[in-house]
Amino acid sequence: MRIWQLHELGDPGDKLTLDETEAPEARPGQVLVDLAAVGLAFPDVLQCRGEYQVKPPLPFTPGGESAGTITALGDGVDGLAVGQRVMIMGGGLRGQAAVDANRVWPIPDSLSFEGAAAIPVNYGTTWFALHNRAQLQSGETLLVTGAAGGTGSAAIQLGKAVGAKVIAVAGGDEKTARCRDLGADVVIDHTQYESFVDAVREASDGGVDVAYDPVGGAVFQQARRCMAWDGRLLVIGFVAGIPEVATNHILLKNYSVVGVHWGAFLNREPEALTDQMRSVLALAETGAVDPLLFPTYNFEDAGQALQDLADRKTFGKVVVAVS
């Protein structure tokens, strides 16, 4: 079986190697899946560099979300069948994967393998952020920074599904056009402004109820200035660096800065994962969830896919086709 592995830490474009290994077998409670597509995310890059809070042992195979077809069932598995098309939390850049059955979900016929592989991390994180942490309500205003990225595009769609007014911030004509296509009510090109704060305030009648920020750095400092009274500023990630928080500003405007650590939440409440995935897949069946995909990479180009993600040359979700 072909498998991409990292034997020493560094940039994925330099350190990932395409190896051969024995195919896995489904143990009790597991299913064996022939993988068709694997989703990649920025944490995969950070793990390759040894910069992520979770440091897997080497050799390490990137890709925490996949899709494919079940080929075998381990003892004790119910509710799944050989031949089903499924979405997986796990898998990775390999030909086959043996996965615990409670991390496998059948997908609707309308959803491609590539689309399914784009869902678990981005939409799981975003579902948790908007519903559990922010408790976003219909009629509220949601600001999304980095809106043409994987999590940002998920936030646009899930925000619209709630009934929120979505203000998307992205850079350049191509990325802003994609935000409009995703359904954002207002799209702001941050390259046209020294600061997007005034544009967001104008579009939101003075401030936003919820801000979803996967960017960090200077973008976080602008987002906090866009908050309405009693707003919730969601800390999703730090692509542009970890910002310092001005606590006096939080006090004066009476808003909350809310951490979003989906993985740690699932460690405490693992049963929530299936409910989240089923909720998102139900929206995918209606078309309300339709992941924004960067052009799919071939399996042989998986190292380049991760490097392009690291170098911010992509938009939406980066997916690798396995077969």
C-alpha cells in the first residue's frame, strides 16, 4: 500500500516521502476503507514542522479527514455495510485505512468524495464554534475573517444556515468573488483598506454580534474593534500570529473573547462528534453545505499540496485524490 510519511520534522514539501507498507486490517469495532480523497488543513503543516500542540510520533502521515468506500467490517460493527460511501475522521494520505466505526458516517449520493473529505475538521470546528461557543442566533450579524479559507468558507455557509447576516473579509478579486458565491451578504476586500473596521461597522450598523477569526495577528486586532455590545469574538486560529488581547477594550465594550478548541472538547465529550457530523451532512444533503474546494491534487503531488497550503497559495479546502 502506498503511504505518505514524514520521518523527520520540517516543511512538508521537503520532508514527506512516498513509501510502501502493508495494508491494514479491520480489528474489532473498526471498518476497512479504500480511500478516495483526503482533506488537508493547516494543522497538518504545523504537525510536520513540530509546531502544533499535538505532536504525533514519527513516522507521521498527514491528513485527519478522508472519504472512500467500506471494503470490510471488523467484529461487532453495526449500522455500516461493505460498499457504503463514507466520510471518515481519520484515514490520511494512504491507500487504505482501518478506522473506528464511531468515526465513520455514510454520505449522501449528492456529495462527492472530495466534498466529503473537506467536511470533518473545517465544518466540525465551525459548527462547534457557532453553535456551542457563540450560540449564534438567526438575525444576528456574523463577521468572518479569512473568509475564503477552509474554515472561513465553512463559517459563511453555516452562518447563513442559522439565518445570520454574514460579513466576509477576504483579500483580492478572486477570493472575494468566491465569498459572494458562498452566500455572504457583504464582502469586504481587505486589500482595499488600511483597516477594514469602518467598513464592517457601516455594514453592521455599528458592530457585529459574533466574529469568527481564524487569522489572528493584526486581523484579530481589527476584528475586536468591530464588536457590538455583548458580542462574542471567536478565537479559531493564528495563521498570522498570536495576538495580545487588550482587556480594557473588552471591558469597555462588554464583549467576550471565546476560545474554540474543538479537539479538546471532543476529548471530553466524544459522543458529540456524531451529532455534529450528522447535522452537517443533513445540511449537505439540502445543498446548504457545499465545501469550497481548491483544485484537487493527485496523490503523487500530496507533498506539494501541503507545501502550497503552508505557503498560502490556496483557497477553500485542499483535497488530495487517492485513486
